[in-house]
Amino acid sequence: MVNHLGMAKLNRKKVKVKIFLFSLFLLPLYLLFFTFFQSSATELGNNELPPLNAHPLPPTLVQWQDATNSGDYFSQVKPTKVGYLVWSDFPVKVYVERPLEPIGISAAQLRFQQWVEAVLQAVQEWSVYLPLLVVEEREKADIVILHQSPPLKVSFNHDTGELQLPRARTAETSYQIYLRQQTNTAPELYHRCNILLSPDLSARNIQAAARHEVGHGLGIWGHSPLEADTMYFSQVRNPPPISHRDVNTLKRVYEQSTRLGWLVPELSH
Ligand SMILES: [Zn+2]
């Protein structure tokens, strides 16, 4: 028995030594990966980013005067780390996904076409207040609107230890920040928006949902507490058109400062 135990101990030691050697062997690889990832990203501190500055108000919003003095819900719009998410290069380019096949062959394609028309209508409604241009190429767009349901995000409940499936959502808007190289000078900090809009909505709800999501895409990253506004946080039975309060809020957003649309001087050389 003693002998057996001794053998077991010896084996364990061997295993430990082996693991140690294996780790040593891999160490240069870890270091290689570490340096690779280190060199592939440059961390920009707040003082290396473009300073927060307001852009000139687009003429469409300069002209906007609300004679009814309806107020706004600007206090509900929160700035991000780069300031307010405003566009500074007009017209803002919008891409709307379209059916690949010729239109009108199947019921599904007809519904897709109805979806396209409802979305274009919503884009048209906002273009009264900010210059928007519908483009054919997705790569050139600032705002991309896709005929797609937002993915269901499964979350883990730590208390019950169970996975939770949320209710299906009809739309989702997200944004990304990137460096846009327009000329030979320094690149500028810019953003891009992605809107996923469910194909399974009635024509009227598509237009209302698109109107709401495009409102986010144009810079209203917050919700109104009033049902009469397009940016009300929930879907309503009779979706309202863009309200005075929506436009008043949009105008206030565009008066704010942002790091977007300004050159990043550190990266000019
Ligand atoms: Zn919303």
C-alpha cells in the first residue's frame, strides 16, 4: 500500500512538471498574441479625441420655428462618450434594403415591397427637417435599414440559474463609431447607424416603427413620455406623425456639442 501511494505521488509530480514545461513552451506564443493585439489597437484618451464642439445648425432646422410652443423632451436624450450623435455631413445617406428578385412574383415579395414603401415614406417625413438622401449602395450609407427582425438576446438569470428568452422585438437601432477618411488630411470621428425592422408588421406599423427608429438614427437617443410624439417609448394604437415636440427635440440635439464630424489630429501622420 505504502509503495502504491508513493508511486501515485511520483506520478503527480511528473504531471506537474509536464504542465509547467508546456506552459513555458507556450509562453512566447502568449506574448506574441499579446503584442499583436496591443499593436492592432491604439487607445485614444479624451484629450487625443477631437474636442467637443457644436456644428452649424442645418438650414432645415434653422428655419424650423414652433409657433405652438409645444416644448420638447430634450432632457430624455442622453449624450454618449463622444457627445451627442448628430450628423454633420448633409444629406445623410440612407440605404433601405430591397427584394433581390423582380417585384410582384410572390405574396412574400409583395409584402417586402410594401415594407420598402412604408420605410421610404418614413424617411421622406423626416427629410423635411434634415436633408436625407436614399442611396442604392449599402456601403456608402450612414443609416442602413434592413428587412430583418432584431435577434432575441438570451440572458442568464443569476438568481434562478435559468436562461430567459425576451419577447420578440419589432425593431432595433444601433450605432458604431469609426474613423472616416474623407481627404488626405486627418481622419474624422464619425458614426454609422444600423436599423433592423421586422418584416412581420402591418404596413401602418412598419411606417410608425420606421419613423421612430429613424428618429433615433437622426440623433434622438431617448424617448418621449407623451403618446402624441413619434419618440414615445412604446407602440401605440394610432401612431402619431412627427410632432412639434419631436422636431423641437431634434433641433436642440443639433445645437449640442459632439466629437463626431471633427478631425482626429493625433492620427494625421
Ligand atoms: Zn425607441
